[in-house]
Amino acid sequence: MSPAALGTLLILISAAAYGAMAIFARLAYAAGSDLYTLLALRFLIASGALLLLLRLTGRRLPGGPALLGLTLMGGVVYMAQALAYFAALQFIPAGLVALLLYTYPAMVTLADAWLHRTPLTPPKLGALALALLGTALTLGPQTLPEGGTLGVLLALASGVIYTGYILAGNRLLPGTGVIASSSVILGSAALVSALLAAVQGPQLPGTPLGWAAVGGVALVSTVIASVTFFAGLRRIGPSNAALLSTFEPAVTLLLAALVLGERVSGLQLAGGLLIVASALLVQLGMHATGRRAAQG
């Protein structure tokens, strides 16, 4: 399997794992957990699992400037993004939160082109257009619940913050291992979230399903999602990774309908198909670029 194909597969796995997070979070909230407790449990369990894996594989944590940068990525940037995302889930439906978050691929693509002079090729521009149109269709006409405006703003803010997170990760990751860097990021987020939960007073889930949902948030939607995302990011770059990650809201919409009973309209289904098509177009563009490079 070529690096581009493997990178694509890893990002799609990450997107599916991230796509399930909103559903796990809503189930945990329904079982009695609150925002700060859920985030603390998420990052404590996830960082513990990665540190154990780090020890078993004999890898070391990075040091020096890389350690400081990754610590700030986790304790400040990733924590802020998680707070905005999980807070938005308390005000608006899971599918809508995911769709608003996914304004970030456009921001990453444009920022990457501006900062690193990455060319905006026709396949990439086409994928960007399909992803934005798909997101607009899946958003569709919405009647917001009480507090919905705040939920929309929080979801959009999570997308803006996540843009900075991806660009920072692309800069810091080349000199560090994926598991080691993820351990630092999640560990620093765990410290901050545990402090917030302690100040607020923890509210633990009251049912086995609630604890299972917490485990899903931590292991599936954090450990698996983060490791596969960073591994894919190293192979295909930030703009391609961001565009392929638009697969996530389609997963969230499907799971929200199946698990939470949220209604999915025909327009939303059409938008989901366009998002999937944008991911395929990114892959075709990378394949064509690789073939031209091989031909010299």
C-alpha cells in the first residue's frame, strides 16, 4: 500500500472514530455526567492507555522545545477545542454540532496554502467545494432549540480552534513519534480537565451504559482517533487530512439517527454523499500527483 493510500485509510478510520464521539457524549450526559467530568475521564483514561502503550513498546517521551510545544497543544489548544465542542452538544443536536465543526477543512486548506504555499490544485479545490456544499446541505433549514445560538457559536469556535491544532501538529510532529506526541498532548489535557472537574465537583455517570459511553469517548474517539489521525497527517499533509476528515459528520449523522433517534432529511443524506465524494476526490488527486512525480 502506498503512503498516500495508507494515509487516506488512517484518516478515514480517525474520522469514523471521531464521528462516534458526539453520540458517546450524549449518552454519557443522559447517564448523569457533566461537561467537566466527562472531559476529565476522557483524557485521564486516554492518556493512561497511551502511556501504558508507550512503556510496553519502549518508546520515550519527547524533550526540549517539542515537549513544551506538545504540552501547550494539549493543555491549551486541544482543551479549548474540546470544551467548545462538548459544551455545544448541550445546546444543539449532535449532527448539527459535527457539521458546524466541519467548517474547519476549508480553513485548514486555505491557511495551509497561505502559510506554506501549498498549491490549491483543481482536485483539491473541487473537493473543498463538494465538502462545503455537502456541509451546507446537511445543515439545511434548522429550527434551533433554546440556547441554540450559543451552541452554534461554540461549535463554530471548535472548528476555528481545531484549525490551529492541526497546523501546529503538522509543524511539531515530524520530529516526534505519533504515540509519544499523543501521550503528551492527552496527558496535558488530562491535567487541565481534572483540575476543572475538581473545582466544579465531579458528576459521574450513574448507569453501566453511561460508563461504556465514557469508555467509548476515551478509547475509540480519543486514543484510536488521535493516533490514526496523526499517523495519517504525517503521510498526506494537513489540507488533505482535513478534507478527508469531512467523512466524520456523515458518520455522526448516521449514528445520531440510529442510536439517538435524531431525524435525518433527504437533503442531509445528499449532503453526506457529497462529503464522501469529496474524500474520494482528494484520494484521486493524491494518486494523480504521485503518478506524475514517479514519471518525473
